Amino acid sequence: MMECFGLSDTGCVRTNNEDYFQVAPELGLCVLADGMGGARAGEKASQLAVETVIQRVRDSGRRDSQALLEAIEAANREVLGMARADPTLEGMGTTLVAVLDLDDEILVASVGDSRAYLLDQESFRVVTEDQSWVNEVGRPMGLDEGTLKTHPLRHVLTMAIGAGAHLVVNCYMQPWKPGSLLLLSSDGLHGVVPLERIEEIMRSSNGEGRALEVKCRRLIELAREAGGPDNITAVLVRRSVWPPAPTP
């Protein structure tokens, strides 16, 4: 059984929000996307991609890795088709990160640089690897982190939904233990809030019954306090402790 809560914020600079997310706990599925493209094409791409993934998994009647991969591939075709049908949407695309609850494991699938972080009894860690110029070209070239942070290609993605017919989806299977907490984030969050601050908020125990909402709101606040240069989205997913401990 999973609990989930998400929030999205335009940030302090942008005038529209190209991030989009949906949670479908009845499917054990949460999806986040960060769109790109002019003429509001980015927000169309992200919404279409997320809604397609959710609907395709629901229609499949299955809850397995193949169902999720097929849904993401369908989302890529839908975004490509929309761009072909409307010249004003040329260049539209989106990142995407999705999690599917498989009981004792959780499947994370990602395209682009939206991320998933997992906090469990073992550690706090980044699950995904960005499909970006920095990760796939800059670091292998031996460029240091200081140079990478200011490099003119630092925001370039090497893969995105809607970028082309060839799609590479990175998949990660993680243990999913009772009490584990997973964060999906757009780069408007993890690109400006230090990793140690994200971990601190995820470990905090404030909020009691509203814990996921409180944590999401605080993560958004931290990104805005750091200048909010991009849209900010946080989705938290927790595996419930079930069955509950007996009452003494």
C-alpha cells in the first residue's frame, strides 16, 4: 500500500508552469514530467505524456515493468504526433520520471533529468541518472564539477519524450520496504536545493498525518527561497507500514 502527495509551483521567474504530475495510488503509479518548447508547447507535452502513461497502464490491466515501459513508449509517440499535427508545437518535448509499486520492490523509470530519490532504512540516495550532456559527455571527458556547473551545455538533455522515435528509458528496481519514502523532483527543485537539505526535509518527522504534504510544501519553499529560477515540482511516495502495529 502506498501513500502519495505532490505539489507544483511556477517558481519566482517563469510566467507559466511546464511541469505536470499525476498520482494514481490505486494503480501504484506516480508520474512527473518537466516540459520544454516554445508557445506553451512544454506544458502541453508534459501533460500529454503524464496522462498517456497513467491511462495506458490503467487500460493494460497490468502492474508490471512491461506495462510501464509500453506506456512510456506510447507517450513518446503521442507527443511526437501532436508536434507533427501542429507546426506551432515544433520542438516540444518533456522529461519524465515514473514510479510503479510492485509490492516488495518499486520500479523507477526515467527519461531526461527529472529525478527520483529514495530514503529507506539503508540510506538516502539518488536512484536515477540524468540523461544529460553533463552526465554522458562532460564527466566522461574529465571536466571538473566547477566547470560543469557553468558550462554552456549544462542544460542540454541527451534524451527526452518527443525528441525522436528512438527512445531510451532508464529503469531501476529498488527494494520497497515499509516506511520507505521516495521523492520525484523536477530540476527546479534538485537543481537549486542542496542534496543535504532535501535529505533533511525527507527525514523530518513534522506534520504527523499530513507529513507528506508538509514535506512537499517545505521543499517548494526552499526552492523559492533559493530564487525559484524554474518551475518546481515535488511528489512524495511512501510505502505504508501495514498492517499497523497492534494497540497495547
